[in-house]
Amino acid sequence: MARTIEQEMQALEEEERRLAEKREQLAKRARDEAIKSVEKTGLLKLDGKRLEALTGRIKTLGIEEVEKRLAA
């Protein structure tokens, strides 16, 4: 049975929606795993001010510079 153009377009839109949902789920999973990694380091046990100061400093320096300084 031949499909109409409308049916094919509808099928493509559904597939795009499904893939977008899958991307969202994967992004959420990656974020959750990153948070678990941070929790394991103990950083989330810091009080709010101290954690904010630390993350602000990391943001100011940049990840590469922080890694370089920690490796030294």
C-alpha cells in the first residue's frame, strides 16, 4: 500500500519527536552522573558560601587553568 506524502511527513515528525525525547533523557542522565561524581568528591558537603566561592574561582580561571594548577 502506497503511503501518502502527508503520512510520511507525519511519520517523520513523530520520529523527530521521539529522538528529541531520547536526547533529553540522555542529557538528563549525563547531568545526573556528573552530579554523582561531584557528590563522591565531597564538594556538595561544603557550605553554600564556600562552594559558591570555589565554583566562582573555577569559572574565573577556567577549567584548563584549574587543571593545570592542580597538576603542578
